Amino acid sequence: MTVFAKTTRTELKLQLREPVTAFFTLLFPTILVGILGSIPDFREPSPELGGARTIDVYVGIAIALSLAMVGLQVMPAVLATYREKGVLRRIATTPVRPLTLLAAQMTASVLIALVSSALCIAVGYFAFDVPLAGNLAGFALAFLLCAAGVFSIGLLIAALVPTGKAGNAVGTLLFFPSMFFAGLWTPREMMPDWAQQVGDYTPLGAGERALHETMTGHWPNWLSAVVLIGYLIIFGLGAARLFRWN
């Protein structure tokens, strides 16, 4: 536990020392909420959203965005860069095991995404009267499930790619279609039925749906929970088995 705690603290410090990474993971989703909330039409009830406002929906989407940026773009690039520069070979001589390093990286990423999400919720609530989650326990569960599903994909990318640039490229390639199905460009409720059905089986689509349901007072639906747990098991175990120091 001491090794895990120290490794997590070190990974957290290293990520926050990078100004670009810190800005996009911590502040960009909140800035997006602020920009969208400043659009008058987005603060008006929408029949297509069941009477909710567009900004109400986009707070959940911004939370999914923070998870995607950390899990698909930052995490794979960081771990692959460690491998490329020989950092992992040096860590291999310490008591840190591969599983410990992966768990520490995931924990640090969850903490960063948690702070980013809290900022999104705070700006939405105080600036635009976006209601807080109607089911706080369900929201916490949906957040952790979404984080686990997305981050396990990022860990598998990090386990396979040889360089930081490759990790960033693969993560970016997955980022944009994933965020499409999460509703970044068009809220899921306004998508065609086929797009919503496909999105239900993507990690961020399932995660955004679960977050949205808990914000309206419900529990995450069983399909989203099963999909996200499936991503965690398949990709998480794959990352643990395929991860190499070199």
C-alpha cells in the first residue's frame, strides 16, 4: 500500500506539472460549460430534451469529456513515453510491479477527472442553475463505471504502443468518435435512433447515458452498467497481461 500510495502521488504531481495537460484536463471542460451556458438558446427548455435545457445536458457531457481526455489522450501518451525513454526499465528495478504502476496511473487519472468534473458541476450550478444530481449515490457509481471503462482502454493502448506519439495518435483516433456518441456535438437525445443504439455500446456513450440518468434522479440503467463493466474486464485484464517494461 505504501508503494502504491507513493507511486500514485508521484504520477499525480508529474501530470499536474505539465501546463498543457493540466489546462485541458482540469479547465477545458469547465470552460466549455461556461461558453455553452452563455448561449441564450441553451438556457431555454427544449421539447426535444423532454423539457430540459441544453446546458443541463451538457454538464454531463462535459464530465464524459474530462474522462475521455484523461483516459484516451493523456494516460496512453504518458505511459508510452515512459517506455520510450527507458523510465519503465528503471522502475522495473524497484518494488513497483506492473499492476501497481497501472493502478497508480488510473487512480491519479480518476482524481484529476474528479476535480475537473466538480468544477463543471459547480459552474453549471452557480452560473446557470443546472440542478445537482438527483441521485448522488447513483451519480458516483456512474462516474466510477465510466472512468473504469474508459481508463481501461487507455491502459491497454499504453500497454501496446511503443512511443508517446503513437499513444497520443491512437488515443486521439478513438477520442473523436467516442465523444460523438457521447453527444459532444449533438446531444444523444437529438441523435437518430441508430446512433443512440450504437452509442449505448461505446464506453463514453454508455457512460454519458448513465450520468444523465442519475442527474435526473434515477439509477444507471443495467445495459450501460454491463457495457462499462465489460470494457473494464476485457481491456483491463488485457492491459495487465500485455503490459511490458520494454
